[in-house]
Amino acid sequence: MQRLLKVAAGVLLALTPVSALAVEQSPANPEVYRVEVAQISCQPRKTCGKIRSCQEARWYMNNCSWGGRLDGDSDGAPCERLCGSNN
């Protein structure tokens, strides 16, 4: 999902509350920003097979009560298939 936002007095004005936000300023028009919004929620519970990126896995591990289960070998890295291993 992409949304265009404007900056007022140097503050990014979001149209909706979000959990994860990536912002990139347009080189052609510095007042226009490309925004990627990821709606991430702890419900429903996810498994590593349903998670698409390491960043998403880390978000679940750090923010959800069940997130520690994503680190099967307790090395601090969730979903080793996506994030690799810390060993």
C-alpha cells in the first residue's frame, strides 16, 4: 500500500496509525514522499512459514507475547530461514 503524505513544519503527517513505516522522499518533488505501510499485528499468531521477511520476524519477536517462539534454537535470531543464525 502506498500513500502520499505532506510535511508540515518538518513533521511527517501520517494519514493512519501504522506499526511499520518506510518513507522515501521523491527526488523530483521534495514535498512528495513515497510511503510503504505495513500493517503488522500480533493477532493472529504467525509461524516462520507465514512470515515474509527478517524485519517482520524481528518485529513479532520483539513486540508479541508469543514472539520468542520464533527463535527455535534460542540464539537471539528469529526464523533462521529468513534471518540466518547467530551461532
